[in-house]
Amino acid sequence: MTDDTAPAEPAKPPRRTGGGPWRTWSTRTHLMAVVLVIDLVAALVSCAVIVLNARSAVKVETRASLATVEQLVADTISLAQPEAPVAVLRTLDLRFQALRHVRVAVRDAEGAPIRVRLSGLRPDRHEAPAWFAALIAPPVQTHTIPIESGGARIGSAQITTQPLDEIDEVWGYAVALSLTSLTINAAMLAALYVALGRVLAPLERLTEGLTQLEHHDYTARLEAPASRETAQIAARFNRVAEALTAARGANRQLNRQLLTAQDDEGRRTALELHDEFGPCLFALEANAASITRLVGAEGEPDRQRLAARAADISGIVAQVQGLNRDLLNRLRPHALGEVPLAECLNLLMTGFARRHPDTVFDGHFEGLARGYGDVVDLTVFRCIQESTTNAVRHGGARTVTARAEERDGVLSIRVRDDGGGPREGHRIGLGLSGMRERVGALGGTFALDKGSPGALVRISIPVEPEPGEPASASAQP
């Protein structure tokens, strides 16, 4: 039993073993970072696919263009007039100036280039950066085709592949795709940021509620969110808060009962000292005064009267010793820990039989270990003592049977009587509360059932025998 009004020692925060700034981020930031990493990985994979496809496409395109241009050069040469070789060369140069994917350089028989330029042609300027072109461009191929007319060589056509035209197209497509993907992903991240804020809002409220519980404010309650998982968390939180509220109320009630029990015990002890010890002490004083008068009288003292007074004093001392023994035994059974537990319980039942001769008390405590530790032994003793007292005092029982046995590491206690039993709607008193508290502190269970007739108290406590004592040791002194 604890006092919830006492200041609790602040719990030490869990020790962090690493993780860097990642541990300081919120859940929303974690999720956004994960999505962003996935986007980056997807972007890298897309870029790799684009580069591989573009490299293959450019290679195929330049090969096809190279074969086509070679055939066109051969056809043009075959259709040209053999009487005008220079005109043939100029015609070839003009015809192949606007080709894509290849460049054709026409030279005369001496190797000098034929330079005929058409107006309006776009110079060779390319949009794709050099690093992108280096990723995609295949090796440059060059073919030289001799130009002959009338059986004589009049020049040559040098055909060189030019993949930058196709690479420019791929670059434009990649830029457009990247801008579109970037816009879509930015919009998606913004929407996801807002959506996560709404989805994770219950967690923030849960944190506030836990903070209230940490400060012993058990009135905190959470509204049920829309999602099933967070609604379950909120329901569990509310049940925990209700349980803590009930536990605080029970704790306060137990504290009040403890104070009441202490006051009652002190009052009962004071009354017993006054009602029992007071008359005995007065009788001792009276007998001592009588002996003094007999001894101080003139003549020979009356030995018979002196012997009678001494006998009275001896009887009163015996009575005081008995009262003192009963009082000490009620406060703390002196035999516990000194003799086997079973013998202490047998002495307890014998004491009840002596004080209540009209009631039959039957105890069965065979097979118990010598002891199970001071706390368990005292709990067993108090539970049997309180149950038997209730049976006689409140139930008016004529027969009370108490049993205690150990089996499979569990100590089972049963106290049955034939009295009136617990009344309907009976109030739990200090005795029952004390037993339940003692048993619960040891991890056991306590139950009070209405018998036919009487009452049945059932208690189970997990135990371990004291070191060196077997569980089945006989309860002998």
C-alpha cells in the first residue's frame, strides 16, 4: 500500500545509445524523410532506365542513319552526269547538309573540301550538357565512300555519325519528365505533410494525456479518433486512467483504514490494559499492603493469612502473565520463526478453543514446510486468525475448520464455518481489507464465498520454502 500524496521520485529518462538527430525528429518528419528517400531512389532508378534506353536508342538510330546515308550517296553518284565531276561533288554536298544523326563531308580528288553553304541552316549547337552526352553517346563511326565518274575517282564522301541530335531530343524529354515529376512530387509531399498532421494529431493529444498522468492528474480522457488503431489506443488510455483513478481511491481508502486500524488497535490495547491489567495491579497492591500490615502487627504473624496472600499474589501474577502473553501474541505471534508454521497454527486454534469452549475448532496443517519467510508466515497466521475471529464474532459459528497445504509451489488456505455467512451487500471491513491487501502484496488471490451454510475463505499464495527445508517437511517441532 502506497501513499499517493507523497511526492514521487522523478523517473530517470531512458538512456539513449545513439541515433543522432534522427531521434529528435517528430514522427511526421520521419515519415516525410522516408517518403523523400523513396522518391530519390525512384528518381535515380528512372534516370538509370532513361540513360540505358536512350543509349540503346541512339545507337540504333545512328546505325540506321549511317546505312541510309551510305545508300543515298551511292544512288546520287550513280545518277550524276559523268561529264561534270565538280557539279556532282557540289550536288552531293548540298544534298547532305541538312541530315540528322550523320554528317557528310564531300572532298575532291585532291582531298580539298567542297564548301557549299545553304542559307537558313542551323549551326551545330546542342542543348544537352556534356556530362549527359557522355553517358549516352555511342562511339563515333566514320565511313569513307569513294566517288568515281567515268571510271576515274573524282572525290570522296566521308560519313560521320552524329549522336548529339538524338541526345538533344532525349535531354529535352528527360528535362520535361523531371520537371513534371518534381512538380507532382512536391504537391504530393505537401498534401502528405498536411494529411500526416491530421492523422498524427491523436498522438499529440495522447502525449498531453500522458503528461497529465505523469503529474498525477488522473482526470485526463481522450476522445475517440476516426481511425480504428488510434481509437483503440485512446480507449486503452481512458481505461488506464479510470483504473488509476480507482486505484487512487482504493489507496486513499486503505490509508484511512490503516489509520483507523492503528487507532482501533491502540484503543483496544488501552482498554485491555485498563480493564485487565488495572484490576490485577490493584489486587497486587492490596495484597502487598495486607502482607505489610500482617508483618507489622504485634505478636507472631498469622502464617496462614500470609500464605493465603502469597497464593493470591501468585495467582494474580499468573493471570497477568497470561494476559501479557495473549496481548503480545495478538500484536506479534512470538512463536513465528521459532517453531514450525504448522505448530503455530495449531497453537492458534488451541487458543481459540480455550477462549470459546462452545465452538469446535478443527485445524489441518500437515505437509507444510517449517516456514516460508517472516512475511508469508505472518500473512498465513493473520488470515487464519482473522477468518476464524469473523466466523465466531460475526457469523456465530459452532464449527470452524481451517486447512493449509502446499502443492506445486502454491500455498492454499481454506477456512470454512457453519455460521450465518456474509450478509447480502455486506460492507468490507478492516479485517477483510487487511487480508486482501496482505495477500495481494504477495502476488496471491483472496476470495470470500457464501457457503451452505456459513462462509468459505479461499486464499492462494505462491511460496518458496525456506532454504534447507523441503516442501513436504513434516510440521513437527
